[in-house]
Amino acid sequence: MSARLQSLHHIGVIVQDLDATIAWYERHLGFAVLSTFGFPGARVAFIGRGAVKLELFQIDGAAPMAPERKEALSNLRIGGINHFAILIDDIDATLAELLANGVEQAYPVSDVPDGSGDRWVFIRDNEGMLIELYQTAA
């Protein structure tokens, strides 16, 4: 089976405001709309940048994200997907640019505690979802 697995294709995310979320990812992370479609009670958009793809769903009547999901430490105590991470080449410059443009930092820049020299930081998107920015030492 391992030879058949190729890579992660996309991550699905439920959002309250599809248009605002698309605009946030375009403005702050350089994503572009790849395709859109709908089905009864739903609007859907695939957005992406490079190999990173998200499938955004705006579903009629969907509950907003629980407040505990918006905090890095409380989010660790909830089952399911916790966050997604985007590989970047300069964590300090990227974070400074995002903060200057109004993006919210959710957790301080930290070193991965494995001695690798890798670093990470959490930001929040327009709906409060945690996104990890990850820089490798290599």
C-alpha cells in the first residue's frame, strides 16, 4: 500500500463566510481560487498556493468554531485535526509582514524541542482557525 500513497492532497475546512475567508487567504498567504462549486445548502471553494490546498465549505446552519479551538493550548485537548502547517523560509520576516497587515499571532515563535533548530509559530485566520508557520533549520 505505501507505494500507492503519494502525498496529502487537501484539507477540508468548514467556514462561516466563504467570501471573507477566500479574501483573507488571498491577501495574507497568497492563495488563489482553484475552483468553486456547490450542492444544496453549501458553497465550496478549492484554494491553493503551491502544494498547499484547502477545500473551504460554507454550509447552511453549520455551527461556528468552538472558542477552545482558537487557542493553541486548549486546542490540544480536543480530538480531531488540530491545525495545519505551512512550510516557510523565514519565520521572522514572514511573521513581521503578517502582523503588519493585521494578522493575529496566536502563540509565540518557538523552537521545536528536538534539537533540530526548526522553529514554529501559530497565527489565526479570519475565523480564528490555527495555522502553524514552520521553518526548518536546513
